[in-house]
Amino acid sequence: MPYQIRDLRNLDVNVNYFVATGLVNYGYTIHRTFNDTRVVSGVYLIDGFPTEPVDIKAPAVSIEHLYTNEEPFQLGSGKAIRSIFRIDVFARSDTERDDLGDLVRSFFNSHMAIYDYNVIWTGGTYQSLGSANFENITMRAVRLDTQTEWAQHIMSISTDVIFYINSGESLIII
């Protein structure tokens, strides 16, 4: 049996690909590097908040899944999953931070289709399991450390992502 990712990781992957697709649509090209950091035409896309300073080269965008709560949705077996994501933009200047932060925030003005990447990665087709909307979007400048270049110009974007899974559909259950 091929490796399968669990429900919450599948939602992470959906948000990561959504942001990456937004960057591609804006004119960036995505390249993979050895340590699962994606280079987006000079902008690194990092899965999760970087744990080592060596992980960060500005400009970079990190996507962190912070919290999830599942709720019933509609009659029957439909469900809504509310997750909070934090997206941090690491830049080389305040101007770059503001521009890239505002671009990423603008992606959340639309809805997002939800896919089961276990099926896609094993050669299956894109079949939507539902959709997601974004609520409570906030954006704020952050300064962690004035001595470290990547920590001088950070924009933190927080959003609730409401995943609506179609009735009768499921992400994977292991």
C-alpha cells in the first residue's frame, strides 16, 4: 500500500499548494530543493515555521497549521473543519515585506478547492472533496531579532480556513 498522508496533513498540503499556485499565477516559478523547501523564483516556500536559522533565506514564506476543530455541516455526513493557519513572510526590507505580505494575503480573498493528495500523488485525477473559505484574516509586522537579517523584516498573516467536506466524501481515514 502506498504511503498515505492523514487528514490534517492533507489539509496542510492543500493550503501549501494554494499559496504556491497563487505565487505561480503572479508570475513566479517553483523549483524543489533537497530539504523540501520550494524555491519560488527567489522566494522560498517553507512548510512549517523554520526551526533552524539556516532554514531561512529571505525572501521566504512559511506556512504553519496551528489549530483545528471539526464541526458537523449540513444534514447527513458532511463536515466543516475550522483550522487556523499562520503564514510568515521573511523579507530583506520593510518594502519587500509589505509587498509580499499583501500579495499572499490577497490570495485569501477567494475560495479554495479541497483535494485528496493521496489520490493525486498515486496517479489519480483531481477530484474535489469540497471547498474552503478564509475568515478572520489579520496581518501584522513582527520583529524578532534586529541582529539577524531574516528576522528584521517579518510579516505575520493569520487566517481561519473553513474546510467544507462534501457529504459522503472523506479525506482518508487510517
